[in-house]
Amino acid sequence: MLLLVDAASLYFRAYHGVPESVTAPDGRPVNAVRGFLDMVATVAARRHPDRFVACLDADWRPAFRVELLPSYKAHRVAPGGGELIPAGLVPQIPALLDVLTAIGLAAAGSTGFEADDVIATLAARDRDRVEVVSGDRDLFGVVTDRVRMLYVGRGVAKMEVFGPDDVRHKYGIAAAHYADFAALRGDPSDGLPGVAGVGERTAAALVERFGSVETILAAALEGPDGFPAGSRVKVVAAADYLSVAPDVVRMRTDADVPPLDDAVPAQPANPEWLAELAEQHGLASSIGRVCAALGIAWRP
């Protein structure tokens, strides 16, 4: 089974969930690294993957999405440009990637694309069973009979496993139409305004009845016959937004991700370096838990 980890989702969650008082021997915070490793260890112990990829945000706010919808993630842009990232998290990201590399766990990003696109691309092109770990609900859109979502929005201890039936039970729609549902409902965390006056129930009803955003908009513009009267006016008023929203919200499956050696190794790729990192950052216990959960032979 291939485990695809939404790296940014987990390390942001770890940074905010583990106190900054968790530090390396030299006093630098390692709360995000330790929390990330502990979350991966917990998931791996439950799900037993034999393949692993940490998927990265090579571009957290791709230009092609911003050109279509300038509000996309605009509230998360730092005053000097770039993404708003806590100062204490910034140096922990390369440290985490070093640990993954020393263990021998694959990581992948793609220039001009978000981690979600990398995940969608890898999931679509694989033939194995795939499980995606994230706290980002947008990734419900990759769920199929072969692809499961391990949703950690309420923490790893309360991790929920979503297949197609679970998505339908929760939202009343097919997983393949989650992006259409999200475009209609809106998502303030991504700067998506949605359709004014259309909430989750109405969005789900429209998607279930008509399908894609394009089909919903076309039906509304054709006239009142067969379209819910109260919703039609709202959809037509949002026509400009809805004409671009699908290409903003839908995950791409054509990210340029080269072939990866994603097999979980039997032993660390670089045990000496891993030992140095464990000592430098005070991470021996967390690294040990990850290796044990993945069946990697390593002792600090």
C-alpha cells in the first residue's frame, strides 16, 4: 500500500499542536518535526504501508489559480510576499526533510503545483492501493474504490478513514464531485467566496442533481425550467465566479513528478547521518518510533 502524506498539512498541525518548549539540545524548537514524525508513526502503525511519499508544496499559491481567482489564499500572503509561516516553523522544514532523506523515505513536489496536485497525480497514476493522510478536506476529491483518505482534521488519535461511501454519507455527494461542492459552498480558508446564499445542503443538492459546476451553471443560465427557483438567481448572480472556480478548486493530475523510489526501506538509507540528526535535534525517540512503525531496522 502506498501512503501519501500531505506534508505541509501535518507539519503545520504539529507546530500548532506541540508546544514550542519541545526543543533540540541547543534550544532550537523541534516541535513541528517531532509532532510530524510522531503522527506518521501512529498512522504507519495502524495502516502498515510498504510505500511512502511525503508530498510537498513546491508552490503553495500557484500562478494559474491566482490569475483565475485573485482572492485565492490572498489572506495568507505575508506583507513582503510569500506564505505566512510562523518564524519558529521555518527552520524546522529543512530539518524534517533531512530526517526523511536519511531514513530513506521519498518526498516529492512539483514546480508550479501544490501538494494536493502532487497527491492527486501520484494517486491517479498508481495501480496499488493508496491512502492519503491530510487534514485538508479538499483531498476527499481523490477518493475512489482504490484510494482512501485518512482524515486527521481532529487529530491523528481521531483519524477517520474515508472511502466513496463515507464521503457520500457525510456530504451527500460522490467523492468525484467534492471540488464542485466546495466551489459552490465556498471555503474561507482558501479564499473561495462560494455562491452567496448557498450553503452545504443546497450545494450538495445541486451537485447531486446536475453534477459539475459547469453543468449547474449552464442549467441555471438556460432558464427556470427544471432548476430550483430559489437557487437559480443565486447561481446566475455568481456566474463570473463559477466560470473560473472549477479550474481553481479541482486538483490537477498532470503535475510533473518524476518516477520515485517510494519503497519503505528495510534499513535507513544513511544510518550515520540519521544518528547525527537524531542527536543534533534530540529526535532519537521520534525517529525510532517512525522506523519501528514502518519496519525499518534502526537503533539510535
